[in-house]
Amino acid sequence: DTAALKQLDRAHHLHPFTDLHAYAEQGGRIVNRAEHIYIHDTDGNTMLDGMSGLWCCNLGYSQKQIVEAVYRQLQELPYYNNFFKCSNQPAVELATMLSEVTPGQFKHVFFTNSGSEANDTNIRLVHRYYDLLGKPEKKLIISRKNAYHGSTIAAGSLGGMAPMHKQVIGLDYIHHINQPHWFENGGDMSPEDYGVQVARELEAKIDELGEDKVAAFIAEPVQGAGGVIIPPSTYWPEVQRICDERDILLIADEVICGFGRTGKWWGSETYGMKPHLMTFAKAVTNGYMPLGGVMVGDKVADVLLAGGGEFAHGLTYSGHPAACAAGIATLNVLKETNIIETSATEVAPHFQRRLREFESHPVVGQVRGQGMFAAVELVKDKGSRERLAPESAGAVFCRDSANKNGLMVRQTGDAMIMAPPLVCSTGEIDILIEKLGIALDETAAHYGV
Ligand code: PLP
């Protein structure tokens, strides 16, 4: 009974990143079924999922191989821990497979349940690394404004979103610099000059805090939840130069970018980054089981393995056999179907090309994207980049309009955000474009643009 279920949802279920008061009053939809790239709700609506769930179901919803692998594993060994000098076969196999699909220097992995915990783990690893090197004063981490790195206290402190920081008292060893958002802040500068200028804020921050105190810089190759901020081509090479020259560890948060989102296995590869640590989660199991982790590069791993004493960090479910079985099956599907390359060469170019048709739409200020990852920035005035409505109301209207027309997209600030499953066909991309076009037209009509 849909009405009863919705009533119980409003009465008992506190939803993440939700206005709890409004939800308790109004409720939402109950999603009860999904296949391929479509989700269904108990009111009989079918929606094309332009967000791959929450950037995780890169292979869509019909991957039986993953479901069966989890079922088999639960029957054989549903759980055992990895603490008591014990391991389990799926954890070993997945660790090995991950080391094969990451750049050469990554041979070790620490498993968590989520991206947030993985980013906490990064801090633990970095601090342990410098302690073992005899440099315990190197504790400071530099991150970026508008970043999202998760919701635990440490990951929330790493993140740089102002509304979240109003509710999280950030850890004092974490500092923030600007993100390379050319459309928002670049003014009259070329994207290339702007990219170098923002990257050099890292150098200035290291000078301000002291090179002997700064341990690491963490960033997403492309800021996702912050609005799919595609960095200017000059940004990452300059950041890399600074990290190398100043001996700062570089942490790439690949929680969204990993597993094909930007057209290669890792966002770091797309942008030529050479990180020492990489966070993953989400698409590692295609979103079917909770799993995250940190890929630990040789520079850090060599010190951890050489140093004596316990690494006092871990989670009951680190290397959970059923979650790892889902990860193995997901990696097998990715490899067997060659979907990362197919989507990068056939579907993503079509997606990006079709999206750019909206550049002439009256409410569109910028279309940006890479691979199966994109944002459409809404404006009232293309020349001045004046926003459509205060407090992102224009983009909220547009998102609601898209949802009403059967397209699941997300709104961040004034941008419409899209990350469709890699298994989309070009025909399905055309359907997404058509639905987005209707939402943009309705938005333009509503605001009289
Ligand atoms: N890092 C990034 C880049 C993310 O986008 C997210 C979640 O959206 C996280 C970390 C946190 O992951 P989780 O929600 O699994 O804790």
C-alpha cells in the first residue's frame, strides 16, 4: 500500500541530505524496482536514471553476474573479519584485481565500507606514514573549497561545502584553497591562465602553513558533487609540479571519477595525475554492496610495511566477503564487456556533443563535461553570467521539471548535473537530451527568459 508506506517513511525514516521538517510533512517517492538504466516507483512512474543512482551504478541495474556472486558468497562465507591474522578469498582476489587495474605503483589496498571512511583512512595513513618517517609534525592536510569527501567528521572537514561547514566543526589540521571553477570565478582570464593561478594557491598555502608541517593535498580529479567542475588543462600539471617539488603527498579522491566515469579507469589517468593514494567506493561494486577503500601507492606502502608496530585502524566490515564478491564481479563485467572504452569512444562523445547543443539555449550559460559526466550551468544573462534566480531556485525548478518528465538529474548550485550509466546507448542519450530540453524550456518559460 503506497500511501501507508509513504506515511511510515515520513514518520520513521530520517533521510540523508534532506530538509527533515519538509520531508516529514511532504514525503517523497518510494522506488521499488529498477532495470538497465530505468527506475520505477510505487506510483507507477518510470524514470531514466541520469545520475547512475548516486554516481555508483555505472553498469546500470541489471547486472545478474554481480547479484549471483553476492548470493553465492553469502551461502559460502557470509562474514568473517580480517583482524585476527585471517583473510578471506574475495578480499584477497579483489585486492589483487584492483592492483591490476590501477597504475603500477598501487599494489596495496585498505578496505572500508564507504568513501567517507576511506577518506578518514587516508588521513590515518598519511599521519602514520610521517610518524614512521620521524616527521610527526607533518600533519596538515590541504583540501579545496566546494569539495565533497564524505560525511564523517574527518571527511566532512576535508570537504569544503559551506552549508556543511555550518554544521560540522572542521578539524583544525585541515585547510582549504579555492577550486578551479573558471565559469564562476575566472572572470576575463583564459581558462588556462586561471588554471595556473588557482593551482598556485596550493603553493601559497604551503608557504603560509610551512612545508615541514603540510602532509598532503586531497582533491577529486573532477569535483563532482561540487558541480562537475572540469579543471582547465593547466591545473593538474601545475598542482603535480608543486606536490613533487614540495614533497607533499597527493591524494586523488576517485570515489566518483573511478571506474570509467571520465573515460578511463581513473580520473587521475584522464588528467595525467600521479597520486600517492587513491580513494574509491561507489562504482567498485556498481553500487550493489557498500564498499570503499584506499589504494596505497608504493611510496607510502613501503614505509608502512617497513615500519614496525600496529596500524591502529580498521572496521568490522573491512574486506567484507560479500561486498568484495560484488567488487570482483563488477571488475569482471567491466573487463569482459570493455564498457569503459566503448562508452568513452562511442557513447560519451555523443552525450557531450548533444549536450553542447544547449549552449544556444537562452537559460544556459555553460555546458561542461568529460566522458559520462556533465553539468549545464543556468543563467539569466549569458554575457554577465547573472544567475537565473536567487539561491539556486532556477536549477531546483529545472531539476523538478526534469524529474516530473521522467528524468532523474541532480541540481548543484545553479547547475544541472548528469552522470548517466556507462551502459547507456546513444539512443538512450537522445531520450535524456530530449527530456532535459523540455525541462530547460519549461524553466525559461517560468522565468520569462
Ligand atoms: N568522495 C567523493 C568524491 C564523493 O562524491 C563521495 C560521495 O558522494 C564521498 C567521498 C563519500 O562517499 P560515501 O557516501 O560512500 O561515504
